Amino acid sequence: MRGADQAVLYVGKAKNLRSRLRSYFSAAGDGRSQIRFLMNRVQGVETIVTDTEKEALILENTLIKKYRPRYNINLRDDKTYVSVRLDPREEFPALQVVRRVRRDGALYFGPFSSAGAVRETLKEIYRIFPLRHYPMETCRRRGRPCLFFQIGQCSAPCHGKISSERYRELVKGVVALLSGRESEVLGQLHQRMQDAAAQMRYEEAARLRDQIRAIEQTVERQKVVAAAGGDQDVVGLHREGGEVEIAVLFVRQGKLIGRRSYPVDWRLDEGELLSGFLQQFYGRDIFIPEQVLLPFLPPDAETLGDWLGERKGKKVAVLAPLRGEKLALVEMAASNAREAYRERGSRREAREGVLEEIRQRLHLARLPRRMECFDISNVQGSLSVGSMVVFSDGEPDKAEYRHFRIRTVTGADDFASLGEVLGRRLKRGLEEGLLPDLILIDGGKGQLGAVVAVLEELGLAGRLDVAGIAKSRVLANVRGKAVERSEERFFLPGRKNPVLLRQGSPALFMLERLRDEAHRFAITHHRKLRGKATLHSALEEVPGVGPTRRKALLRHFGSLKKVREAPLEELQAMPGLPGGVAEAIFEYFRREGVE
């Protein structure tokens, strides 16, 4: 369904499109107020016919991702989850933290609700089962095992400190522990401890005893929610007015390992809401459990189950339990959704108060719901880049972050570079109808003047609020040992003296956070470009070294510095590198003046 400007407002599917559309447009059809609200804005309808319901579901999901219609469900938090990957086909498998679950024959455990949870899990695992931490090639180039070996958290297979068979035993223990089979691991360790003690191998017995205690302490912190075990995602829903909160509980091998909640703006019926949520939620590279428990079944539940099963590679049950433990889990998820909604409301009220304080202290014409901050980064005028970060309602909106390569300015002219970036951003904003409430610039009066000039040129002077934030500086003539710094100063158009916000105030903290995020975003991108340029200048001129071979050299040696310092024998020993190319690289880096 398209609006007056041909923008896609809504994407939906139905077994009978004619009947579905008639119910929307006829006076005697769907009488829900939200449907009438949508239909008043629809100017045209396009239809696509598919052969099966599953094809329709996949197409609907594809079109929603492409157009992001205003009246379809939109997951604001579109992050993938952190999982742990282990490939048992390697000689010495290692644990990897990944965000994509692929069908590559490896084992995946999770998902974990945060990277912090993964770090805590791996910390326990390495203490109990000391698997390797780094790639084998990297470790073998060291003269001795790494620090993790010294503190007992790595078995150093790279230096032959453990046999392949013994390492496999560690891997089996890790797999069993991550799969929730702690009792199996404990039974094996108890038996091995007793055997070692009986044979008077007391040091080994003591090490096994410590492993057993560590596992038991880890298990005590886990909450068992289902005696039968199994992997489940449990979805709960809480609705107040037009706002909906959806919570998902992750149950793995009968244990609750995490929770994630999503605020949803939704004006249509709950069946479509739940179906749309599941499509977006599982449409990414994410672990799909054996069961998905819902508060009720959406109309296309059977099709969703087939689609999920196809993505997982085995059957997935989509259920709405009516009694027993599974119903209790769904009710627990609903309670989590309700609590998340209340927490979000409290946070929203707090952010509204901070935004209102910013509006008053900086004398803004409107509440700064969308704040954009710009920064320029370069080194002596080379590889100049601009960054734009966006805060929506006081929170980072990373999907809206943008980088800008400076095209028209040569040298280190921050004012001109800032003018170019602002001009490109605001011209596009005028075309798309999306302009910020507040533009914050990392700089003082000079940078602010560059912004005002752009606004006047585009006819936006007075329509947008602008401020410049000047970094604090060390005060001169300070007595004593402690270094004192000035306060952050905010410069406004037409105002001579800067505005000072109270130290430690939430308003100052939010604006400093916005400024620091813009600086971080610019610096990170500039370092990336600088690294590429360094690699280009150092290797691309060597005959026989193209993009693929450059990547292979870095992968083999670990860094450009090690490629530069490598002896000719090591270059010649690299698999896949012809002898002539190895000699050319060696000679290139030995010539005087090559950096």
C-alpha cells in the first residue's frame, strides 16, 4: 500500500487478496479505527501473486526489509546476538565469539544476550577447560607460550604442551558443558579423579578436583526452568494503548540463559504483530530453537513453522501452550515484557526531562528529539573524513550514523570540510523531509560560523537549532599538584558569551556523550582508511602482489610490520607464495626509504 508520495506505507499478505482488500476498503468491512487511520493515507495498492503461503511469507519479509514501511512492525533493536562457535573438525578447535550462525558444520552455542555474558562464560570455560585462545599460526611464531598458558587458562597446543587426544577430551567437556550436560561432565571428571588418586597421581587428581568445584559453582548460578531440557524461545507480549513491548526468553537445555525485549509501535491487530515480529526476529542469522512458545497462534502459524524449519534444517514447533510448564514460561515472558515496558517508561520520562533541560539551557526553539553531531578527522590534511552521529530521544540511533569522504576540500581546512559535510547532509534532508532538531558541532565560534553560513545558503537559518561545544582546556597559572580544567562551553548563534551547563548534570553528560561518539566514529573510520592506504603504499607496488596475495600475506604473518621484517627464508616458506615474489617483497622492504 502506497501513500501520496508513492512511499510504501504497509506490506501484508493474505490467502485471498481480493477478500482482504475488500474488507479494508468497504464501509461494512474491517471497522477497527487503526485500519481506517491507515486507509485514509493509502493512495494506491500493488499486488504480487505467489504459488504458496511460504513464498508469500518470505516475500513479505523481503519487502519489509527493503522498504521499512511505517505501518509494519519495526524492530528498533536490530542487533544480532552473540553466540559461541566451535569447529570440531579442526585438530585443535578453539572457541570463537560470533554474531552470525551459519550452516558450516561447526557447533554453535547461545545466543547470549550480551557480549558481557559471553566473556563471563568463556572466563569460566577457560579456567575449567584450557583451550587455545589465538590462531595456531600466530602462536607458533612466538618463541614461547602466551601468558594464558602461564596462568593455566591455555594448554598451549601450538608449542606441543598437550597431545591431540588429551585436547580432544577438553573439547568434549566444553561441548557437554555448553550443551547443558553438566552431570555427564561431572561424572567423567569424578571417575578420572578417583583413578588418578588410586594411582598416586595426586597433582592430576587435585587439578580434576578443582575442575569439578568450578563446574559445580557455575551450575549453581543457572536457573533450571524445565526438567525435560531442550531449546526454546519463549515470547511474551504486553500492550498498553498503541504501545507494545515484546520480550523473548532464551531457554537452552532447560536453563534460562537470557532475555531480550523490544518496544514496538503498532496500530494493527495482534495476530499480524506477532507474525511480523517473528519474521523479522528470525529473518537474520540467528540460532533457531526446536520450539517457539507464543501467547497465542497467529493466523499463519503453520507457515511460520515450515519457514523456521527450513531455515534451521529440522522441524521447529510453533506452539501456544494452554497448561503446564510451557504455559508458565509464556506467563513469565509476559511478566518480563510488562516489566520492560515499565522500565522503558521510566527511562523515557527521565530522558524527556534531560531533553527539556537542554532545550531551556541552550535556548532552543524545540525539544531536541533528533540531535545530530558532526566531526572532522584528518592527519595533516590527508584522508579527511566527516562523521555524523544521531541521538533519537536521547539514545544513540546507530542505524542513522553516516561517514562522509571530503571531496571538494584539500588540506587541513576543518571549516570548509565541515561546510561541505553539512551542505550534503542538509540538502539530502530537504529532499527526504528529514531534518534534525539540533545540530551540535565539535568546536567553537569558527566551526559554528561555518554551520550558520550553510544554513543561510540553504534557507534554513532560524529553522534549525545549532550549537557548538568547545572542549575543556587546562587552566593556566594553576597552583598545586592537581590539574584543573575549564568547563565545557556551548556557543550559540548571535550570542557572544558561551553557555555553561552545571558540572555533572544529566544534560551536560548527554551532550558530551553525543560529542564523544561523533569523535570516536570519525577517528575509527579514519584509522581504517589510513590502514588501507598504508597497506596499499607498502605492498601494491611490489610486482606480483595483488589484493588476494596482500590478504594472504597479512593472514600468514599477522601484521604489515612482520611482513616487512620477515627474513627471505620465511617469505619463501609461505605456502602459495612463488619464490620470485618472495624475493621481490624482501628486496622491496630492504631498499632505503621504504616504510
